[in-house]
Amino acid sequence: MLIKITKGWEIPDREATPEPEYLDRRRFLQTAGLAGASILAGAAALSTCSTGGVAPAVATPSEPASGAARRPPGPSPYASFFPAKRNPAFILDRPLTAETVAASYNNFYEFGEDKRSPSLLAGRLTTYPWRVEVTGLVARPKAYDVEELMRLLPGEERLYRHRCVEAWAMAVPWTGFPVKSLLDLVQPLSSAGFVRMLSFYRPDEAPGQKTLHWYPWPYYEGLTLAEAMNPLAFFATGIYRHPLPPQHGAPLRLVTPWKYGFKSIKSIVKIELVSQKPHTFWNDVVPDEYDFFANVNPAVPHKRWSQAAETMIDTRERRPTLPFNGYGEFVARLYT
Ligand SMILES: Nc1nc2c(c(=O)[nH]1)N[C@H]1C(S)=C(S)[C@@H](COP(=O)(O)O)O[C@H]1N2
Ligand SMILES: [Mo]
């Protein structure tokens, strides 16, 4: 059912049918079945980590607790790498989304489950200095500072469509470099079959990592090595011709435009080449709703809503969903 909109571009969370609905149901079931509910941030919630089974034991507490390198912070050098030259190979079938809308309608659960909180709270995240460890089954494992990566791998701008599994979409100009360029630096071994990526774990800066304690923080994602080496797979350091604002996943986030947005892990601290298919955050939280591949597909509905159409977040234009989000010519052969 469509709900009447009063606030311009803003899609009410209830209309976008977001991931948290599942959790509301879970919380209800657990509240009904268990005693000792605790009240958190105005919402009734239960500790589910050990009793509820929402978060399987796949979180990795031994991971480094921070992506920040230990040296005195100064002014961020990231801006000096902008703007970057646009790569004309990536063209859009629709207008770019208004920047102010893209920057205030975000999914970044480390800062809350609603769309507005990330833009209000993610400024607490210290994004400089920021170190990314590239490790695992590689010939040359190394920890890079993000500005070092920006120097080593010159940025380019790409206009990409971006489609959330909640059936909203935007079109944005990212700046960054292909995932392949970084992997070529560390040289994956022949035993590597997958790339596992990890976000930061800093509950003191990211309130959601405390209050939303039933999630298996830190956020983690993965790709097959073939997907990661595909020319479309991109590490973004910027958007709209300037460094990423924190709500978009500063200072480095993945962009895989043929997949639903939850694959595009934000604020990455670790990239690990592994031999086995890695666990992924949303697949662990709700296995029957979010699969590992998560390729955009209008023919496969989500368990609770159709994926046949999408709504642009600024104009509210409805558009048919495209297979692979319109990127089949680049990626379809990965899956045949
Ligand atoms: N670390 C982290 N990365 C994340 C998320 C998140 O909650 N935490 N949300 C994902 C989802 S569901 C989407 S749709 C995109 C949203 O990216 P945007 O806010 O830049 O549009 O980020 C993805 N990456
Ligand atoms: Mo999403």
C-alpha cells in the first residue's frame, strides 16, 4: 500500500519497508517469550546475543578495534585529491540524485536504524588518520593509510546507480579506484577465492554499536574474488567531487552497483583474501531474506515486498528495476 507523502523527497521508513522490520518482529517474539526486557533509547529491546540467536557467533572480537593509525591527527589531506577526472565509460539513464538528499537519507546502522541519524551522528567518527589492513592469502600483505592509497591509486569519478534492497534508489557520482587496483598491489595467491571486508568497531564513536547490541558488530561483507576483480567493483573515497562525508562511509567504502546496497560496506578497516565463502552481516542476521550474492533482480521479490520497481529518493519517480541494476553487460557472465 502506498502511503501519502508530506515531506517532499523523504520516503517514510515504513514505506521503504526497511530491514529493521524483521527485528521488530524478532523483538516482539522475544519480548513475548522472555522476561527481563531492558529499555534502551526509548525502545523496548532484549539482549539477544546469547539467548535469542539473532546474532550467530560469527562476530570477530579479535579484530583490531580501530581503523585509526596511531599518530597525531592533523587536518585531513583527503580534499587535496579532489576533484578527479570523470571516467566517461559509466553513463546514467536518469538524472543524478540531489546531493543534499543523498547525504541525508542513509543506511549506516552503526549510527542508528533510521535514515536520518547517520547524517546527524556520523560526524563523531574519526576518519583521519585511517588505516586499512589488506591481508590474508596475498603475496604482499600491507596496512595502508587512506591518503597513501589515494596517492598510489589515482582517483577517477564514476556515475553509478545505487539500489537498496528496500526498493529505493539513487544515482551518484563516486570518486575512487577499482577494487582490482588495490588487489593488484597485494597480489592475491592462487588459493584465494573470496574477499572479506570489515568495518570499524568503535562503540564510543558509533552509538548504534552500543544501543543496537543484538547486531553482530562490526559490519562485515564479502565478494567472490572474480566479483572483486570485475571492473565495476569500486572503492569510493569521495562523492559529488569531494571526500566522502562520514554518513556515506568515510574514508573508504565499497561500491558494487549491480548488487543491493547492503553489500557496499562502509568505512572499511580490513580487507582479507580468504579461500572459503565468508559470512556476511545481513545474511547472518536474516538468512532467508538477504543472500550472499544479493544481485539486483526484479524477478525475485524480497520475502515481504516486490523488487519489480524502485523509487528515486529525491524526485520520488518510480522506475522499473533493471536486472543487475542495469549492469548486466559488465557482470552477467560472472554468474553463468
Ligand atoms: N558499515 C556499514 N555499511 C553499510 C551499511 C551499514 O549499516 N553499515 N548499510 C548498507 C546499506 S543497507 C546501504 S543501502 C548502503 C547505503 O549507502 P549510502 O548511505 O551511502 O547511500 O550502505 C551499506 N553499507
Ligand atoms: Mo540497503
